[in-house]
Amino acid sequence: MADKQVVIRYKTKVREMVGGRKYIDYKKSVTRKDCLLKPHEHAYYNSDMFPSILTKAALKAQGSRTWSYIDELPAGITIDTTTGFLAVVTITC
């Protein structure tokens, strides 16, 4: 993502393990509507490759994990649990 810093934002459910630790499942495929970029801010925005570029960037930021404990989030990922039933996950790549 050489053009501009990418911010991916989507909602997900916070789940709880048997021991009481809370975790989230990351979204498997990221779409254009999850990205906060505008079409003029990235050279590949209107190409068919853009969703796979976003998914690859999100996987890299997630450390190639499909889930994470809320208290052990990788750098660049924040969670807002004050929004109600669903938490807002923000990934900065």
C-alpha cells in the first residue's frame, strides 16, 4: 500500500472463552466498503485486485491470525466495544 495509509473498519461480535477471556474473529475477506479510502487515494482502488490487496494487508497486520484475544491485540489494531452489541475493529496498515 504505497499510496496512502489504509484504515480498515468493520463490526464483529465479541465472544467469550470458557475461562472468561474475550476474543474476536477477524473478517475473512475485506471489501472496498470496509476501507476508509476514497477512489482517488489509491491507484488500485477501482481494480479487481483491490479486495485481495486489502485482505493481504489486513492479514499482515493481524499476524496471519484469524482471531485474537481482546487483551492481546497486535499493533495497529484497535477495538471499540462501547458501540453496543457489535464491536468496531479498526486495522491500520
